Amino acid sequence: MDISSMREMIRDVYNGYSWERRVDLMTDRQVYAVYMNMLKRGKFDTPKKKSVEDCCHQMTLFEYPLFNS
């Protein structure tokens, strides 16, 4: 596995711009060390965090129960 794919996997563990930026600024040795640490702790085995779009649905006016009675 090359460093760029390790960097991508590390970036996907947490959501947030600051984490992505921090991973982008890491040297190759830091990326390797963080990747091995996360691999050892099983961070890549856990399911990815869901975004708001995956868990929620914005109701329209016509779906609201008060207006459909």
C-alpha cells in the first residue's frame, strides 16, 4: 500500500475539515506511523460515520400530518 492510499484511509476515519487538513500537512513518516497505530487499534474496521443525509429526511409541507387530515 502506498502513502497516498494510507493518507486517504486516515482522512476518512474522522469527519471534519480540520482533520483532513491536518492529515494533508503530515509528512510521509507521520502518515505511516498514524496508519499503523490506527490499524493496530482497529479504527479501519469500524463502520464509517453516517452523514445527515443518510439518517434524516426533510419533510415537506405535504408530508406533515396536520396538513394531510
